[in-house]
Amino acid sequence: MSFRFLITSLVFFVVTLIVILSGTVIDKLTETDLRKQIDARLSWQVEAVSSEGTLSTILNLRRFVQRPIGTNPSLDNLFDVQIPTRIYLNNELFIYTDGFPQIVTTASNGYSDVSLEGQEWRVLTKTLQIPKGRRTTTFDQLGIQVAMSRDFISTTMQDFRKRFISVGVVSVLLSTLVTWVLCGALLRPLRRLQDYAENVNDSSDLSVRIPEDSLYSLSEVRILNKSLNSMISRLEFSSTRTEKALETSRGFASNLAHELRTPLTSMKMNLELLERHGELPVDERRNILNEVITQQDRLFSTLESLRLLARGDLSEVSVFEEVDLAPLVNELSARQISNHGGGDIDIQFPNPPPLIFGWREGLTVLFNNLLENAYAHSNVPSEQLEILIDVSVEEKWVRFTVDDNGVGVKKHERKIVLERFKRGSGNYGQGSGLGLSLVSQQVEIHSGTIQIMESSMGGARVEIALPIIIDPESD
């Protein structure tokens, strides 16, 4: 069932119900009003006939005549001759006008309804006491009766009902037609939106957007248009992200297989060599075992890096917390100096050091791999390595500049080494190719930026900017 048909049907039934209810109410009110008009005319007739001047003239002349002008200014000069009237004197019919029905009614005061040969009459009776003479205490009983036929009410109401039904039917049909036309006009923008949406669905091109037509006069349609475009944008983003993730996963799996094959192959060859040549000198056996241990360490390091990468890919905002970077960086620096047996790491923090809202484990991975990278690829002995970490705050950003006195990174390789399983030439060609990619991943997770440049100390400079969420100076 279409929305247009539903609205039109609803309007049809509602208008029909309103016409029926209003017709019933108007019918009852009109009929009541006509009855009141009859009663008012009967009451007026009785008052006109029973007025002192008019009644005395009628009784003296024994016929209905015009009252003397000016006898009672509060009443009209003429009673209505079209209303049948009769007068009883001591319960005997005294005088009556032509057209009075042959009905028998009680002499009691008030209104009564009488049926005569299928005709309905409304009768009003008024009883009076009049003295028999000027100086007497006896009275005659005088009864005045007026009557009007109620048949004209039925006739009037029948005519009214016929006209009302005709008008009602026309009104219902006209309102239904107007609703159908208006619904068609109002739903035309929705049909255009439907056509655009179907075109997007058929083309499978999520880069297409539904144009914001200026003819969309209804705010609801404009909001729906924006909602559809927003939904398509989210779908496009999700689709692009999924495709990128699949492409990355395929490349990741391929690179992973290649990276793991090399140390495993080397380990297998060395172990087979030891098995086949058990008579090898002790020095050669020791060198082969050292090589196996080195390859095993490389394999373990690669797997640990992969674990950290996977953990970073699955991180959520729920793991973020308030982190004080100063003790974190100081602790990691001291650990690196201890592990490598020397080196000079100079750390400069502003006072007071800034706080950021981040993932503590992710920030640990970031700075740990940044320092490990300087030790591994500077091509400088550990005891001669110099690293300068400068931290500054600029508006809503905290910037980390890490300089070393190593060999640096060639200009055309500075973006490549940030990718997974990508290595630079020279000393940067060693390793798993995951250290700086871990740094880059955590920078991206924390909505920051990273850039590798040439250091004034002769080696590499890594600049990282992270947004500040919590600033102690604002408390």
C-alpha cells in the first residue's frame, strides 16, 4: 500500500465521519429549533388573543376581529389568522377559526402533541378565569387553544437531509480528490530522492551524492536528503576502509611470510649443518649457534612487533587515560641506556610538563621504539650515541623533537621507513622493518603527525606532534 493511497483513504474516512457527525448534530439542532419556533408562535398567538382589549372584543362580537389600536402597546395589533384558534367557555366551544383540526384535548394548561389521521399537531392550551359581571364574585372558565401542524417540520427536515447528503457526498469526493492531488505533489520530491538512491544502488558508486535540490520546499525532505548523503558517506568510508584493510592484510600476510621465511630458513640450515657435521671444531660450532640465536632473537622481535601492531589496530578510545609523559619518557630512556650499556639521552620538558589523554601502552610502544631505532640504526657505538629529546607546547599541541648523532636517513627514504616491512638503505636496511611503523601507527591512533628530517647533530631528526587534551596550567 502506497503512502499516497493510505493518506487519501485516511482523509476519505475522516471527512466522511465528520460529515456524518456534523449532519447528525445539525439535524437535531435544526429540528429542535423548528419546534421552538412553533412553540414561540403558539405562545405569541395565545398572548395576542388573551390580551384584555382583544379578548373582550372577541367575546362581545363572538368573532375574531382586530384589536383596537393602542390598547396594549406591548402586543402586535393583529393576531396571526393563519394559526387555527378556538375558545372554550365553561368547557363549551364558544368560537373557532377555520382550519382548526377536529381534535379533542384536555383543558389543562400547556403544550401537547396530537395525532389526527396521520397528521401531527402541536397544541397550546391556556385557561383563564373571567368574572361574569362587573359586580359579581362568580367567574366563567375560559379556555384558549391554538394549534399548528408539525408536518412542515418533517417536510423541511427531509429537504434539509437531502441537500445535506448531496453536499456531504460532494464534499467527501472533492476532499478525497484534492488530497490525492496534493499528496502526489508533496511526494514528488520523495520520488526524486528514491530515483537518486536507486541510481546510487545500481551504479555501486558510493562517491556519488544525492543533489540538494532547491525545489525541496519541505524541511523534512531536505533533512532526509542530508541524512541519505550522510549515510552514503559513512558507507563509502566504511567500504574504503574495509578495502584498504583487506589490501593491507594481503600485503601484510605476504610480507610476513617473506620476513619469517628468512630467519627460519637460516636457522634450519645451521641446525642441519650441526647435525650432519658433528666433528666441527668448537669455534665453528659456537659461531653457528650464535647465528641461530641471532636469528631466533630476530624472529622473536618480529613476532613481538607484530603483536604490538595488532594490538594497536584493535585499540579503542575506552583504553585512553590521563598520561603524564615526563616520568614515562624518563623511565624508558633509563631502560634503553641500561639495555645497551651506555649512551647519552638528554630530555628537556617544559615546566610544568603537559598531560595528554592517550593510551599508556601505545605511548610506551611509541617512545620505546623511537629510542630503540636510534640505537639500532645510528651506526654509532652505544657509549658514543647522543640523543636529544626536546618537548614543547604550542597552543593545543605538544611537540617532541628527537635528534641523534648517527648517520641519519636519506631524504627519499624518510617516508618509506614509516611503512610496515619497509627498510632504508645502509644501516636502516637491517632489522624487521616494523620499528618506525609502530611509531607511525601510534601517532595515527593519537591523531598526531610525524615527520623525519635531518638533525643538526648530524643524524636523524624525528618530529612528532600530539594533541593536548589536558593542560595543567588551565586548572
